[in-house]
Amino acid sequence: MGKTDSYKVILEQGCGEIVEKKSRFIANVLPVESVQEAEEQIAAFQKKFWDARHNCYAFVIGSDFGVARCSDNGEPSGTAGKPILEVIKGAGVTNVLIIVTRYFGGVLLGTGGLVRAYTQAAQAGLAAAKVGEMVYGKRFHLTADYTLVNGIQYYLRQEEIPLENETYTDKVEYDITVRMEDADRIKDGLTQKTEGRLGIEETGEGYYPF
């Protein structure tokens, strides 16, 4: 899969829990940027929940969803890690790790019951996390005289583009982030609005939170 226009990520981690026939399933959802970071988090949670029967997990890394791994951690093959991974894929989220910890309640759930329980736990964890969208776009640095400020701010409010890193000295300076498909139009619009008197410098291109 090539470069996508946007993808979803975890902005704030979350924790969800379900109980199925006395077994507790605790799902922790965390943002991760690399395989190494995911493995470090897995080791930390296995240490934290050392007394649990299982710590099953799945993670996906990359804006192209290129790395995907999962583990049943002793549960019957395909009943834990894969269902967690399917929840991640279904949500369209990447750079994410979901660890589902199971405290056994003494009642066997069977293959179908395990798949349902791990699926529901992962879904509960995702629902508790804050998910945001990373969109491919451009960043601009704006430099303007004070006489232009009201017009610039009005234009950007109409376009629902927030001002970032506002600086007021002898001139006013802002940073803005614009979706790639809107970049040329916004740049031209600001130039026209200020009759060419606005300094516009392109400072970056990549994925940014929107």
C-alpha cells in the first residue's frame, strides 16, 4: 500500500474492561511509533500484569499499515491476537498497540467465546481511547503587518484553519497547517486577501493532526 491521504492514530491512550463468565478481560490501547516501542510496552505490561493468565496483543505500525503483528500468548491459536488485530484494522487505526490481559475466572469459554471476548475487550479499549486523524498537508509561516491582521484572521476562521505559534513584535507571525488538497487555494486566497503584502513561507510537508 502506498502513501495514503490520511490515517487514524491514538492521541490519548485508553483502557476498557469486560467480564465474560467470570474471566476479566482488560484492554489497554496505546500509541506506538515503532516495533521496538511496541515490544517495550508489551514487556512492561507483562511485568505489570504478571499474575494474569494471558497478555495477548496486536499492533500495527506505519502510515501505510505496513507492519502488523499479533500474539495469542498461550490462548488457542487464532482466538486472541488475530481478533484484536481485526479490531485495529476495522477501525482503520495505525501506530497502535492493544494489549488484552485475561484473568481466568475458572470457566472455559471455548473457541468462539474467546474470539468474542477478545474482540469485545479490544473494542472497549478503543472506545475509551482518543482517536485522531493524521492528514497529509502543508505548513506555512505567515508574516504580516498589523493592518492585515483582521482580514487574515477572518479569512482563516471562515476556512476553519486555526492559528498556531502566534508572535507579536514589529510584525505579526503565525503558523498554519492546511490539507494538501487545499494548500494552493488557501495560499492564493491569503495572497489576494492581503493584495500580495503577506509573507507566506512553506515550512513543511507531511502528516499532521486534524
